[in-house]
Amino acid sequence: MRVLLLLGILLAWKEAQADCGIPQWMGTADGTAVPFTGSLYIYDESLGFGGRTTVAAEEQPWVEVAWDGKPGETSFTRIGEAVARLDYTGFPGTTMKVHLKQWDDTFSYHLEAQWRASTKQPRVLQTWHHTSAWTCSWADSLMIQLDQRAAAVRARWTYGGKTTEWVVPPRTERSKVVVELGKINCGSTTLAPQQLAAGGKLELFAIRFDGSEVPITGLPTRISTKYVRDDERGLDAALTLVSLDEPKLAAAAPRKVSKWIGVAALLLLGCGLILGFRLAGKSGNGCSQALR
């Protein structure tokens, strides 16, 4: 009984650590291929905390950048209360590694010379209302899952005749890409939960790694957290996608199937021609000989 009690305490402590740590994440999933020059975005709630030893500590996220291969150049620009942009220039074929000190986690990005942005317009897959509470913090936010990777998302919110705009790095996990707007657990508030509940006009624009921007489709004209499902799981409530932003892979299978259908059709046609030129009693043998 004591062992079970101790195990329960340890699990609860681990969950509290996960929920109550200072939020810090990359807006791009680990292992993503990116252009050899471009920008990535970082959410870091500790921006402005002070007490660091680096130059301009208040403006730089708590990260380290390393390279596999010839080193490139990087610079940071703070663009929000808890958001910084990482501009980089490297060499094709190398890998840039961004180490998040807050969580001791490293994200690797492969630099490609032939990188091209998707020709498909990004769209919303699903939305839900994230509500959760812990002893030290709480969350009340709108979660929006996208079907494409993006360096960041520009959000434009119109409420009460006033429009505000800001940049948000998505939450990622393998093929999941989710934008979170509202009160972030253990973090700041990007959009007042009261406004989200009342409802307003939301526009989203995907900021790609090369700096280009494209509108995101699939949002209703007016959105309110009162009319989307509640789910306390946060990012875990997102769909796990088998393929993300890779249309060529999805189209390969049908082409392979159609090839064999075509071969079968030719064989049947050949057999039909042979049958037409043979006597009825010998047609079966002719067809079988042709197929051998």
C-alpha cells in the first residue's frame, strides 16, 4: 500500500513539473527540412526575466545554437512579450541544432538548397477549447490544428470594432501542428479568454521558413470557444497525421495501382483478339498459350 501511495505521489509530482514549468518551445518540429537561409520562431516565457550572462539577455531566448558541419550565422530578434525570431544563414547539407535550455531539449533542422514552399494553401483541420487547471496555473485557450508546417502564424483578431495582431509559434509534436490562442498554462495571455468566449473574427496567416506569408483557410467567419468542444488534453487532443504537407507521397500509391490495371487490361484485350481469330474449340488453348 505504501509503495502504491509513493508511486502516486511521484506521478503527481511529475505531472506538476510538466504542467507548471516555464513554457518554452520551437514553432517547428524536430527533424524538419528548411531552406539554408530563413527564420524560425521560439516561444519563451522567460524572455525579459533578466539575470543571464549573455549579451542583450532580455532580448534573447534561453537557447544555444550548434551545427553539424560548417557553422552558419544566426541572430535573434524579440518580436513579442514571449516570442523571438531566429534568423539564420547556413550551408546546404548541414544541420542546425537549437537547444532549449529550459527543458534541456534539442531540435535539429536540415538545411536544403532545393527547399520549396508547398503549393497548397494551408487549412484548419480542427479546433477545440483547451481548459485545464493545476495547483500553480491554469489554461483557457482556443486550439487550432493545421495541415501544414509553418515557422509561425500571424493571428489577427477583431473584437468590439478593434483589431489586434501578433505572431505565435505553433505547438508541434511530430506531425501535429497546433496554434494556441488565449491563456497558456503557466504562461502569459495572448488573447483574453473572455473575448474568445464572446466571439470575434479571427484571421490566420502562415509564416513560412523563407519569410513568405499565406492565408490559412477553414476558419468560420466568427469563432467562439462556447461553440467548440472542450478538451483538457491540450496538444494531445490533436490528430496524429500519417503524412503532413507531402502531397507527392500521397499520390504515389494510386499511380502504382493504375499501372497494374493497365497491364491486366492489355492482357485481356490480347486474349480477346486471339479468341476472335480462332475457332471456338481452339480459343481456350490459344489464349492460354498467349499468356504463357
